[in-house]
Amino acid sequence: MRTTELVDGFRHSASYVNSHRGKTFVVMLGGEALANKQFRSIINDIALLHSLGIKIVLVHGARPQIDEALADKAILPEYYNGVRITDEDAFKVIKQVVGGLQLDITARLSMSLSNTPMQGAQINVVSGNFVIAQPLGVDDGVDYCLSGKVRRIDVQGLKGQLENNCIVLLGPVAASVTGESFNLTAEEVATQIAVKLKADKMIGFSSLKGILDNKGQVLAELMPNDAQAILADLDLGSSVCLGTKSFLKASIDACRNGVSRCHFVSYLDDGALLQELFSRDGIGTQIVTESAERLRRASIGDIGGILDLIRPLEQKGILVRRSREQLEVEIEQFMLIERDNLVIGCAAFYPFEEDCAGEFACLVVHPEYRDADRGSVLLKNIIGQARLRGYAKLFALTTTSIHWFLEHGFDIVDVEILPAKKKQLYNYQRKSKILALDLQDSEL
């Protein structure tokens, strides 16, 4: 890696380091991820998150390890409605497997050898009875025996350990108020903890790079209802593993109960967790309560972001230069598209009340975000504003984007069509093309 790439990457991630510091993440590490060769790297990356001031509750699963151990004991697994039935013999094996995995993870988080990513790290790992369980009971005449569900979460206890700079490590076995233990699903434990702690994120791992569309492409972002539709298709016979389906369902439940973002990344890709959390576009799928992008009116604090966006085009002569002072005066005329606190698109709307017309100006979209037609989003918003004012026309001046405007219903017109005040300011040396949109005929 060239030095400039290292510096650019470090600078790019700095805003995420600042925004994540002090936040609470619940990380769900399924048994499939624990069995994979990337397990050590994932644990190192989790330790790195901790070192950056992120509060972490790590919930591990054990599904494949339990199945293997039961097979070795010649105990046939039993399920009803997708839930494991846990009898006494099976539970003895399950407790051994879960206990062993918990010790392995604790040992890995405790490693601080020289020449390792965790050199010099002092991480306190805490486990305990933060989750109180209760039995699932009997359903349709089927006794789930020692399979259980979450009864309550010791929120204050968890917060106390996180404030003490500890990583809290929990597995899928929890005690009850009667002194018994029950076999839970790691997904339910992670979801209930994330909801009760009001966690900022819940993160899970899969063999897939994320949730895929019909073409096998990763869906970067899903709202809960869209994710629910995908889950319904997966339940109709998809070969996607049970852990993936379970975490997708858990993410939907978590989002609908107040966790704003749930991330889904691959345990097969080295560094996927870091790429998802510290790059603008991530690498996996987010299930979110609201889009990472939002359209909003600009405020005085956005001037720096707008200048960063428009200066390169001003230097090329594509846009007329605007001073910071001019932007301060005109800031309320601007609409923005913001993604993770970065301005990635802007446009201005200048009203000409006496002529019943408006100007669509200063349309800029960040070069890395020009593939989703965000310009059209900004145009539609400003058309809406013009119509609310009762305007008949929207016009624009451009030297390079003539075809884009034509594709959106504008027509090339003569300078005489401009409002009188705008006509006085028209620069004949730039020879900008003038385009107008009839708002009464437009379908946008």
C-alpha cells in the first residue's frame, strides 16, 4: 500500500472513529463463524473496536458445534417448529460445548503477545447471569424440556460492566430464577440485549457477504418491511443456512424495537467488520429504521460540506464561483443529500416571485455517488417546492449537462424567457444554455 493510500484511508475513517466512540454495539458471533479460520481475525477486530472506545457485548452461538457433539454421543437432535427440543442428555452436552467455546473466546480476547494485533492490550472479559431465562414450555402437546427463552435482562448490570471498560461475553445458556439453566438461541439473546440496552448497533456474521438480491448482488440497505419480504422468500425453501435466516429475523425484530442499525457481514472476508463500520459504503447489508441517506434543507453548519462539493466544479469553470459569504446569505435556498454526515449532493432553488418562476441551480453530486440518479431526487424535491408556490416554470442554466435536463423534460429556450432580474445577470461570455420546464405539463 502506498503511503498516500494509508493516509487517505486513515483520514477517511477518522469521522467514523469519532462517531462510534462511546457507542454500544451488540455483536452476535454464530457457531459457524467460530469454526471458521477467520475466527482469530474477527476476535482481533472486535478487540480493536474496544480499544477505540466502543462498548461491546459479544454474544456467541454454538449451533454446529452442538450438532457435532450430539452426533458423537449418538444423540439424535429433535426440533419442533424450528426450535431444538433439549432433554437432559442433550443439555449435558450443550453445556459442555457452550462452556468450552466461552473459554476459547475469553482466552483469545486475553492474548497480548508481541507481534500480534492485540500486543499490549489489557481487556477485561466479563460473563455472568445478566440474562435470566424461562422455559418455553409445551406447544401443541410438544414439551420443549430445557429449551428456553429470555425472561429479563439485567440492564443496569450490563451497563455497569460496559462503563468499567469490560467486554461482556455471553452464550446461549442462561439461568432461571428457580436455579435451573436453559438452552436459548444466541439470536434471541443478542436481540433482547440490543433492545433493552438501546444499543446503537447489532452486528451479525454469515457465510454470505450480506443479503443478496436475485442477481447475487449485496443489498447495501434494507428497511425492516423489505427485509421481512426477503425473509419470507428464504423460508420458502432457500438453501441459505439457518443462522443467516435467524439473524435476519433477529435484525428485523431489533429494528422494529428501537435498534437503529443492524449490520450483516461475512465471516469469510478478512476485515469485513472493519470495512462495514469504517467506510462510507460498507461491505455488507444494513437493516435500518431510517435510510443512511437523507434529503434535507441546508443550514449554516453545512457550508463547509457544500464548498467541498462544489469547489472542484468551480475550478473547472463548470459552476459559477460562490464565495463563503454568498453561501451564508443563500444557504436556505439549498437542499442536501447527506450520508453519514457527509454532504454527497446539493442543489439550490432561487424564487422569482414576480415572474411566477424559479431557478434550479448548483446541482452537484459527489463523484462516488452518481450511479443512483440522486440528481433526480433533488430535482423532484425542488419541482415540488416550485409547485407549492404556484409557479408555472422552472428554469436552469448549464454549460455541460444539457442532455440530462432534456431527459428530465426541460426544453432549450431563449434568454428572453428568463425573469427580468435573471436576464440582467446573464453572462453572455459563458454562453450557458437556458432550459425551462413547464410545471403544469411535467410529470415529475
